[in-house]
Amino acid sequence: MHQPRAILFDVFGTLVDWRGSVIAGLERFGALRGITADWADITDSWRRAYRPSMDRVRRGAIPWTILDDLHRDALIEITRRHDIPPLSDADCSELVNLWHRLDPWPDSSPGLARLKTKFIIGPLSNGHLALQINLAKRNNFPWDVTFGADLFQHYKPDPTVYLAACDLLGLPPHAVMLAAAHNDDLAAAAGLGLQTAFITRPTEFGPIPTHHATPNGDWTLITTSVTDLATQLGA
């Protein structure tokens, strides 16, 4: 392999523990409001709505919509199905903002700091710019550049996201690496000529590892953490 000039990162699941963070936030919310519910199931349902919601945008079924608004619509429907009393606008906003306050995996910030010494680094996520900035400030992600889906008005795995990011960096795809915990994301990037790094996150979807934790493609690198990625790249 040739060393990449830039490494772009998926964020949800790859750098931050969305599931544990959202469950904890919902539990705090329920305790304060006196609401009892299966918050883990609600969190998993919320995540399952993620791709179908974005696909409605990708197909043109609805206009461009940022992730916060997609999350809000899904939350209203999911809480209704779980017989939770209707949420106020303020409560909806508070819960949607849980996705702006996700906790990092322990290796994320140290690994990014090491990689920054040798490479251009930044997020390439389906989160919008404001969300990415909030996560970076909260978790000390030392980005050189910050991309948000609203800059492209496309969601991964649309080719526009990957190629436009390369263009904005002034780099050809082969000089850019996507690092992600998701095979489908890496497959889309690899198909466009980007280098790829699989980062294993066995507990992303819960304490029992699922098939998502296993690399299933011919990725440039397979790693166990962001710090392992840094080691493999000599940073």
C-alpha cells in the first residue's frame, strides 16, 4: 500500500459509542420524568430507523433533511409505539441532542492525536456539520478539517459524499483512506478508489458481538482500534 495523505473517519460506532451513550441519556430522562420503558430497545429501534430515514432522502422521497430532523421524526414514532406519553418540543430536542453528546471509545482521541502528526484527518459522517463540531469539542477530536453531510446534501453511501470530500481536500481518491467499523461504508469507498481501514467495534450493537464486528472485504488495513491504526501506519 501507499501511505494515504488523508484519513477520513466514520463517526457513529467507529469513534463514539452511540448505543451506550443514548441508553444512558434515555435512562436519565426517564428517571427525571418518571417514565419507565425499555430504553435499550428504544435505542435499538431508533438506530434501526437511521438508514431507512436517510434512504427516503437519498431516493428523493423527501427534500434534503439533516439528521437531527430525521432523528426527531423517528423518535416521535418510536415513543408512540412504546406507549410513552407525547413528548413536548423541548423534550424532543433534549433527546435528539443526545446524538450531539455521545461518548467516545477510549482509544479514539489518543489514536487521532497520533494520526494527526502524519496525516490530514477529519470526519466523513452522515451527521451534519453542527453535530460533528459538537462531538469533536466534547470528545477532543483534533480534526484538521470537518465535513458534514449538509455540506454535500447527500448521505453515505452516495458516491458524491466520498468524491466531494476528496475534491475539497485536493486529493485523488487513492490518496485518501476511509476508516470505519462498517463494511458497507468501506465497500462504497473502495469502489470509488479510496483506501480503507476496518476498525473492529465488537460491542457497537450490544454486549454480544454481531456480524458487523467481522471484516468481510479486501480492506487495505484491518485494525482493532484507532491506536492500532496509528501503529500500523507508523504514527
